Amino acid sequence: MSGSGVSCPGCGSSNIVDDDLYSQAQMVCVDCGSVVSEGVLAHDPNGGSDVSYSWTTAVTRKPCVNLVKGLQRVKAICRILRVHKEIEDLSQAYYKQAYQHQSFIKVSLQKKEVLAGCCVLVSCRLLNWPITMGTMSCLLDADPMAVGVVYQEMVKVLSIEAPIVNVTDVMEAHSQEYKISPLHVPEQLAENSKDLAKRAVALVELAADTWIVTGRKPIPIMMAAIYLAWQSLKPSKQRLKFTLDRFCQIAKVNKHKAALKRITEMREVLCKLGREIPWLRAEVTPDNVARQVDDILKNRYALLRRALRTHEDALQAEDSLTEEAASSRASEPVEHTPTASAVGLCGLNSERTQQPGDGNESPCKAPELQSDSQETQESVPNWGKRVLFAPPCVTHPKRRRAGQPGLQDVTGDEEISDSEIDSYIRTPREAREFALTQKILSLSESEKS
């Protein structure tokens, strides 16, 4: 701002401006640079004008060393996955936002490395580049549970709505991890990754229709599907003899233990559908069902309907036979014949029942009461066993632990029933047997001495 009515005493110019660069205000001549007048610190408001740090220094603030390393880690992961530039830029932007948030600014370096992978993961999912969390955990060499926790926290902190990735979406990317191309294995064992992914996707869709995918981790399911797809594309004797361990060795991937169970479940489903093929005369077993996978997948919907219809007809026939057997039993006269064990039990306890002070209850009724209590404690029949395809939690339910009764304080003043007292009193027969046992033991001890 030019000073009105003020001229430079040196050159006489009236081009005077206010210079507020530092804390003390000055009036400077623009033509010659002379200071016309200086302000007094006592007259400036609040001790001078406010000047920011960036105005007074030419040095900009350097980013944190760990932030730079984290951004380099994000770039390295993107280069390993060979994603395009847009995903790399978005991953770095998310990492900068998350790194400066209070939830991640004071965490361990290991968690910050996991955060870099989570930023790449969510960027891939947002830009339709499917990748599994298991793959990211393998790249980071971290626990999948730890990666999942950091991922959920980061999505919540940054308010990101990440889409849910389906198993079939990541099958093509997962199949490329298996080194079974002609460059890596012999020709009779080699397979094209696109054909392998297409057959594996069809197997996963069939597994989803039969409740195998429900509540299961995706990596073992994809491994089982790729293994069965590899066998079924060229079902030669050499391939059918290959176990999952040998297949993982030649494909140079790590085997998952749960994949063996998924393979067994998928083969059971394929066998159920393979038995419904009308032109097939040979018996379908888990060992040779790989030869029929092509026909099963081409006609899976028709075979599913036919298998369900056959299963329902078998259940109706079984129920009708059960009803006929029950009606025939009801028409016959029932004769209650005591078993030998029940007779023996009553004979052994007959002496105890004759003790004075005993109640009117008969000991022979104990088995009946026990059987009634067992019938009431029986659980409801598993409906999953009557259905052809059911969720895994129904067909293989976990056993629930019976609740233990609470411990009661024993004071010694509790009442003792007559039946309990009788159990402590020896019958004449028990007294004779006890005396005979004592006599035999005493004789054997005297012979040893």
C-alpha cells in the first residue's frame, strides 16, 4: 500500500509502500529502497503482525521417513501385482490419509507395513481389479487375521465402501499363480490358464449351488476347484494318479489342509450328479468321476433336478415302508418279556428290597425310568441327513457341551434318603463275599511271609 503524502528524503519519490515482511512494520521507497520510516514495536497491536513460518523461511517441511518408506512399499506391491497407474496413485493417496490419522500414527512398523498392503487391496477392489486377502497376506508375509483387522479399521476410518469380491471374480487371477504352463511342466501335465480358470469357475458355481461354498474360506475352495479342473480337462491315468501334494509341488504353490476336505465334498456332489447321467452305464466313484465332469457341468441343472427327484422318491418309499412296519407291529399282540439282564438285576437287588424302612418303589423299575429319561434327552433328528444337499453346519453340526450344574455348598446337615442309606448297608450275601475275600487275602499274605 502506498503511503499518501509521504516522499523519500533521498530521491524525492512518492512511491512509498508498507513492508510487513517481518514483525516490525516499515515504509520503504520502491525506487531507491531507502527506509522512509520505521514502526515502533510498542505501537504495533499484539506485539507485531502475524507472520507464518513458511513466509519467513525458504525451507519446506520434509515428510516423515516412515511415510516415505510406506509409500515406497505401496509402489513395490503395485509393481509386483502389475496394476495400472490409477490404482497405484489411489493406493498412495489412501496411505497418506490413513498414515496421518490418529488411529495409525502411533502404531508399530509392522502394522504400518500391513496398512500399505490394505491400501493396495481396497484400491484394487474399488477399481475392479479382483484380488484376495490371502494373496495380499502372502505378499506381506503377515497373518491373514492381522491383515483383516487392519483392513476393516482402515475402511472404517477413511469411510470407504469397498465392494465384496466373489470367488469367481478372482479365479482367473488365482489360477495364474499355478505354474503349469508348457514352460514349467511337461506337455502331458501342462494346461492353459484361461481354460483352467473357466473350468474351475464352473466347478465353484456348482459348489455354491450345493452349499459347499457357504461359510468357507475362498483359497481352499479355489485350490480344490483348480485341482479338479486340471484333472478333468485331460483325465488321463497319469493325472488321475496325481495327489494334491504332488500337484502343488509341480505347480509351485503352498498346499492348504482344508483343500482336501473341499475336494472330497466336491467329488461327492459330482458323484451324486454323475449317477443321474442316463447314457452312463459304468459305476461312478470318486476315483473316476473326473472323466464325467465335462458332461456333468454341461447338464448340471437337469442333473440337479433329476437327483433331487430321485432322492425324494427314495425318501417316500422309505417312509411308506416304515409306516407299514409300524402298523404291522401295532396289530400284533405285545408280550413284555423281561430280559436276562433285567432279571439278574432284580435278583441281585431282591435282598436289598427286603430291608426294613425301604419305600414301596421297586428296583426293577429303574431301567424303565432310565430309558424314559434318555428318550427325553435325545436331540431332534438332523434334518440335513434327509436332504440331498444341505449346508455344512447342518450336515456336520458341532456337538454342544452340556451345561454343568452349579456346585452346591455341602454343610453336612443335608438329609439322607432311605435308598442312599440302603446303598451303604451290606446285604447278607455281600457280607459273606466280603468275609471270604478277606480270608483269601490273609492266606495269601501268610504264604508270602
